[in-house]
Amino acid sequence: MANVQASPATSAAEVALSYPSPLKEFWQGFSHNKGAVAGLIFMLAIAVSALLAPWLAPYSPIEQYRDAILTPPAWMEGGSSQFLFGTDELGRDLLSRLIHGARLSLLIGLTSVVMALVPGVILGLIAAFFPKVLGSLIMRLMDVMMALPALLLAVAIVAILGPGLVNTMIAIAIVALPAYVRLTRASAMTELNRDYVTASRVAGAGLIRLMFVCVLPNCMAPLIVHATMSFSSAILEAAALGFLGLGVQPPTPEWGTMLASARDYIERAWWVVSLPGLTILLSVLAINLMGDGLRDALDPKLKRAA
Amino acid sequence: MFAFILRRLGLLLPTFFGITLITFGLIRLIPGDPVEVMVGERTLDPQMHADAMHRLGLDKPLYLQYVDYLGNLASGNLGESLVTKESVWKEFATLFPATLELARMVMLFAAVFGLLAGVIAAIKRGSIFDHGVMGLALTGFSMPIFWWGLILIMFFSVKLGWTPVSGRLDLAFDIAPRTGFMLIDTWLAEAADPEINAGAFKDALMHLILPAIVLGTIPLAVIARMTRSSMLEVLREDYVRTARAKGLSPARVIFIHTLRNALIPVLTVMGLQVGTLMGGAVLTETIFSWPGIGKWLIDAISRRDYPVVQNGILMVATLVILVNFTVDILYGIANPRIRHAK
């Protein structure tokens, strides 16, 4: 990589000392991956429309236009420029529902990632620092959770807690937890053998300082990559739960819930089925592309691995 | 080898008991009174309520209830459905072949096309084909499969009329279930009575195609990606260069020297896909009204049929850990380094 491109005027000693800033180095690695940049741009667009949904969306997501039920998209025969992406079975504007749905999907994704990441990191660090009793207890518990298929476990949790936005987030976070614990433990275990950790110990650093100030920052790269990937699977799982009728309840415009109610119109109105699913696919794909780019930029060891 | 299997078994048992703890706890986490939930009535006579508590063993301390639960499991008693009054085990055993048949078709589809795409992409690294396959694989990996199913139904079933929309077999056929596998049953039926059952096998196959593609999309993508990267790694090995240098044909180098060695990690990934498959089966079976255990569990959840939910999940989880155990053992057989690692 051409990280250091010194002009001929600078002396050799200066070249050796002028490292690019970490941020710049990261961006060089990331922007090298065209797909990742495309994913980033798409997700920025989704995030902006989610933030500005009430102002961007042409209509209210739950307002029903009874005389315009199942209007095709504007570019189709019979469509009108009034409803750009057409309307659904109750005459609600599809574009507005998709824009408002972005809010919900991003909210569920972000919240469940944080809800899994924070306890996952803490448990993982504990497991790495006390490998004998506490560590193996935690890891056995995680093994058990890993044995249950993710979606099935989420479905079971929601079935017990009852459907809804908050419970969806809790279920997805619980399902995502074991991977964070394992990842943190594995990277912390390798770091624990390094000299700098011993040095800090000798210098008298306490347990909390060792965990969060010494070791954790050095485990961040794989964690950030994994958090990105689990953000996309959280969106997929939330949509799947919504589709099964166990997630966010109608009339809230959640992408998966929209698909579930559109199922009956599969023969008459392709747009009601296609557009929400396409939005899910593109968002998840964009995040996964970003994840690939992040891995290239942050974690050279994993580069080009599947 | 024997010690290795024993060691793995030693890891398996705590996991299994952990799962029984979860399924046991799941039922007790339901908000509200368990008897009211089970009976479905709000105001019960206190005496009847106490009787029901006693009959269900819910008046005992929690640890004794758990011991009872384990005892029931050990004697093969998985309880009975609140709705159908059938034993949970019997329902599971009746519906499982449908899911197994689907899963086998899925793995066949995903393995054949995934390996093929991965191998070609690795050989033609950097080509348009490589970029195309990897792009498609990432798309497949990101696919909301419930939507994918609807799109395929919309196109192939509704628009073109090529495949049926749902179920395992057309209602016009009356096939006696012998093995539970529709492809085998229809084959046997056609052989026995070609007049009445003509076309039954083809019909069963047509019912199977779309669900298999839908459920196979993610495993296909994962296998293609893994095969490609594993192939690229092995292609760099010295023995591959040696094989080429001594003048072996390119096909022999690729399939005998490279692919065989590249397969080990791919096989592990395939084994790990079983969990994904069981989760995906819930969605796929719901979309295609496929009468397997995925749909059974979702139906049980919506009917609040708790014994089915509890022990159905236990069965599925047990299945997943058994498959992972088998993969572990096979991996140990294939790779002595794993077997002897501590």
C-alpha cells in the first residue's frame, strides 16, 4: 500500500517519522473497496431519510386514501404522480411507509447491537480474565445458546415475552450475544499474553483498568467488523419476526410487517410485495458491503478471508 | 480416536442439559398464571385451580419440577399438545420427514452449485465471472428469504404457472405415507399402480423445487464464498505447484490435488449451516405451507400450545447439536491435528 508518499524534498529521516493519521489510514483502506463505499453512500441515504422521515415522506405512513387503494407506482400504467411508489391494500402511500420503516429498522438494528455488544464485551472480558471457573461457566452457557438456531430462539423469546418493538429488540440482542462473548474472549486471550499487559500489571494497574483501558482497545477491530455484520442480521431478523406476525405490530410501518400483510395481494399488486423486500435486501447488502470494507481497513489479518 | 470421541461427548452432555434448562425455564417465564394459560380460562374455581396445579406438578419446588421434567424426557415422554391432545413426540416424528426431505434437497442444491461456483471463481480469480459470483453470493447472503420465496412464487407459480404454490403434493393424489419422504412414496406408488398415480413423482418434485431454492440460497452463498477462499489458499501450496510442474492435467490438479484438500473447511461450514437451515425452515415452511416442523412450531406458538413449543424447540436444538457433534467427529477423522489437539 502507498501509505507514505513523501515528496522528493523531504529527507529520509522525516519519511520514517511521518505516519499517516489513523483516520486517514483507515479511510485509505476503506475507500480502496468500491463496494464498501457504495454501501456507505446507500446507508447514509437511508439514515438521512430515516432521520428526516416526517419532513421527507410525502404523506403520513398510516393515513388511508380509500379511493386510491392499490394504485400502481407512478411509472406504471394507471399509476399517478401523486403516489410515487403506489399505494398498499388500505390506500396508504408506500413510499412514505418505506421511509418511516427505515426509522424502525435502523432503530431496532442499533439498539439490539448495543444491547448485545455491551454485555457481550463485559462477559467476554470476564471469561478471558478468569478462564478457570467463571470463564468456562460463561462459555458453556454461550455454547448452549449457540446450539439453538438464531431465528428459532428469537421466535421463542418473542413468543414468551409477547410481540412488539421492545421485545423484538430484546430477542435479537439475546440471540446475538454469544458471538460477541466468544469474539471478545478470543481476542482478549491473545492480548493477555502480550508484554504490554504484563507491563501494566507490574505498574500496578487494577483489574478494571487492565480490562477496559489496556486490553479492550486492542480487541476493537474484529468487534467493530462483527457489530456491522450483526447490524445487518438484526435488520433481517426483525423483518423475519415482523413477517411471522411476532415483531412490530401493524399499522406501524415495519418492512417485514408490510410484507406479511402484502402476501394476499401477490397476484394483483406486485409492488406491495416487491418494494419492501427490495428495500430490506438493499439495506442488508449495503451494510454487508460496508462490513467487508471495514474488515479490509481495520483487520489486515482477516483480509480476503470469506 | 476413541478418547477424542469421549472428550467431545463430555462437551456435548452439559450443552444438552443446558438446553433442557432453557426449555424448562422458557415455560415458566410466560407472564401470568400457568394454569390459566394452559386451560385458557381466566376465572377458575380455586379448588380446580389447586387440583390442576397438583396434576401438573406445579405445586412442587422448582428444582423438583426440573427433576420431574428430566425424568419425563428420559422415559421418552415429551408431553402432549394442548390443542390436538396428540403426543408431542408422535407429532414430531410424523412431520420431521417433510423437513428432512426439504433439508436434504437444499443441501444437495447448495453443495453442488456452491462448490461449482466457488471452484470456478477461484480458478478464474479476478475475472468477470469471479466478481459476478462473489457479488451474487453476497446478495444471496443478504437475502430476506421470506421475501425471496414470495418473489419466486409470484414469478414461477402465479405468472408462469410452472410450479405449485404450496404443500407437498397435489390433492388429486392419494398416496399412502410409507417412508414419509414424498419423493420415495410417490415413486413407490407410481411403480405399484402406474394408472392411478401417473405423474405423482413429478408433482412431488415440482412442489419441492421452489422451497429448496429459497431455503438453499443462504447456504449456497456461504458455501460458494468458503469454497473460493479455501481453494485460493490451497492453490498457493507447494504441492500444487509440484503437481503442476510434473505435468499433471489441469483438471487433475484442480479436482484431485486442490479441491480435496480445500474441502475440509467447506465441510465444517456445511455442518454449521444445519442451524441456519432449521431457522430458515420456519420461514420457508410458513411461506409454502410445507407441513414440516418449522411450520408446526410457528403454528404452536400462535396457538399458545406450550408443550409443543417447549419440547419442539428441545428436539430441534438436540438435532442441531448432534449434527455439529457428528461434523466435529468427521473433522477429527479427516484431520489428525484436530484429533490430537488439547
